[in-house]
Amino acid sequence: MNIHPAVKEIAAIITGAGKQIYLVGGAVRDLLRGRKASDWDLATDALPEEVIVLFQSSKPKGHVIPTGIKHGTVTVHFKGISVELTTFRADKGYSDGRRPDEVEFGVSIEEDLARRDFTMNSAAYKLPCGPLLDPFNGKGDIKAKLIRCVGNPVERFAEDGLRPLRAVRFASQLGFKIDEDTLAAIPGALPLTAKVAAERIREELNKIIESQKPSAGLLLMEKTGLLRLLLPELASCRGVEQKGFHRFDVLEHSLLACDFAAKEDYSLELRLAALFHDIGKKVTGKTGENGVRTFYQHEKESSKITRKILLRFRYPNSVMDKVCHLLEEHMFHYEDNWTDAAVRRFIIRVGETSLADLYKLRLADAYATSGEVPPPDYLLALQTRVEKILKGRRAFSLKDLAVSGYDLKEVRIKPGKEMGIILNELLEAVVEDPELNTREKLLEIAGKINQRYEPD
């Protein structure tokens, strides 16, 4: 196995003290799949306190942080890498469906592996050079691309309400199939999943959305009830027909848009925007007398609903603001008869830094309408005009004006509300005609505007 040299050195420090140490978890799974491992998790019969002493006296020293010492876990920083090192343990009782009520140290590696979630995560490689312990045929399940619980899936899910979502996440990430018994146990575990901390749910959702084909995981979530539990607003889009140019209902359309964003390797924010961009159609949809479906201002409702979802899972404000802004603006309708001033207003409204992302979201939306990739020139006319304006003279905000509030004092405009109104009127004039953006012309215009506010 291709194991990081620093991991081998950590193992040597442990074995040099007469203790056992195994590579476990995702690293073993990745290496058995022929992939490069990135997260290094180790299991040992050394107690946390012993590990701390060993690395305090090692040469070079390692920095040990007691990240979960109650459950036997410490984090070792050594030669530029970070490794989680956990003492062999057996877990007893899961009254909160999240973490064990108590742990028992001093057990064997085989007993430690028996408490793990899925067979593909339950193999251990003894360091420094083997053998591989695989009591639950994890290697065989990896080869078969199968996600299967260790032992009874009902019992495994009862121990941690996040495990059902993890099963779906692994299926989406790895392209694996979930074992029938494991899949069948997920609906019964939903009440425990509902108790899991929002941050833990968010991280699993992110990994599904950041997978190569998010729809694989999201459809499994729908099948098992996880989507209705965690994202009821999205689940309710099933069966919301759109007609017209649309071939799919709102849910299928949203999943296709998210898949396109994933295929194009878009950012997490853009994938979230693609997934939620039409989530407001369930609320705004109406059928006219002619049978035509309309969704007037669904972009505003989608932004409103999405902000509630992202708040629920405690996403950073920067993510919420970016996603919701894109949703509010995604329904722009460009026509060749737009004036240059209209294009400038479009740039101001969207924001120069958001233009590229808005184009990408629109491409994902267009793809999901028919399931066909839009032609290369789909947004070319608008992009060409925007680029031309960005290269020319421009004023998109008050700071771009050739005058400031200080300059307006020369034409007897006092600081206050009226000065703010006048500055905004000057900006509007410059948006309409950039040639007006000179100090002389703007002071002249400001003086004329001010006359409206002077008492007779």
C-alpha cells in the first residue's frame, strides 16, 4: 500500500513502544480502490495519555491535540500532516442516537472493527507492512461496489442517525450501490436522523452535491424519505409540471441542473444555486384559462425559500448571500434591442463579480430544460456587449463618479439627504450617458438639480 512516509514514522513511534497500530477507515478503503488516500486514520491499543507522552518525547516531536479524548481520539500533527489516532474501543449504548453513552478501552482490533458503520470502512492494515484484517469482507464489497452495514443495519443506524445519510453520500461519491437490507433499514431510522446536528447534516449534503453526479444521491434520498425529512421544500417539487419548453417536472429539472453544474466542475455555491433555482415554483405556480403554467416572480420566492434552507443548516453568510443573489437574478431576459444603458443597468444590478457565475447558472438551467447542452453561442450576444462596456468608460457606483460630496459643496449643496439624492441622480445620468462623467458637466447638472430643492 502507498502509505505516506510521515504516517509510517508515526507508526514506528507507536510500535517502538511495544504497541500495535493499524491504518483504518477511509484511507484503507481508498487504497483498496487503487486511489490515493488523503485522510489518515489510525487505531492503536495505546491509550490517549500514552500517545501524548510518546509524541512529547519523540524526535522530532509531534504536536498532539486531545480532540476527542473522552472517546479515545487524539489528533497528531507530525511533519506536515494531521492524523487522527484512536484507541481500540467498544461502544456501549446510544441513547441519543448520535454518540456512545460510554466506551470501553482494552479491546482487540477485531472488536474495534465490529463497531464501524459499513464493511468497506471496517478493514484494517497493520503497520508497518501488514497483514490486512478484513473480518467483514470489506475488500469484497469494495470490489463489488456495494455499501453494506457491518452486522444488522437496523442496529447500526440506531447507533448514529447520520449513518443513513452517510450511506447515501458514499453511494453518490463512489458510484456504489447500497445493499438491499441496508437500504431497507433507512426509513425506520429517520426519527434519529432528525435529531442529528445541522452542521453534520450540512457536511454530508455538501459531499453529495459536490459528487460527480449529485442526482444519484438525491434520488436515493427521495426513495428512502431522507429528502422529505431534510429538504421538504425540494421534495415537494416532485410532480410540479412546467410544460412549455420544459420536458421535466421541477424536481427532475433541478436535479439535472445540479448534475450539469457538477459535470462542469462548478463551485459548491453554484451547485446549490442550480439545485434550488426553481424551488419557488411549487408556491408560485398557476394555470391560466388557456392551460399555460406560469410561475410569476418564482425567482424571488426561490431565493426566499433557499435562504431559509441554508439558515437551517447553518451555512456561512457569504454562501447564503451569493447563492440567493444568483437565484434572484437568474431570470434575466436579454434582447438585441437592449440599449447600452440597459446593459449597464444589468451589470450594476447583477454586480461585475457575479456575472460569470450568473452565466454558468443560466447554462445549467437551459440544459435542464431539455436535457441537451445549449449551443456555444447561447449567451454570446449578451456577453459580448457586457465585455465591450466593461472595457470602455464606465461608472457603476457612486465612487466611480468624477465628483464627490465634497465637490458638490461648490454649488451650494449641503451634506445630508438631498446630497445623497443628487449623487444618485448623477449616477443615473452617467449610466444613461457615460460622456457626462466629467467634473465640469456633473457640477453643472448637480446645480440644476439642486434648484428643485431650494425654497422659492
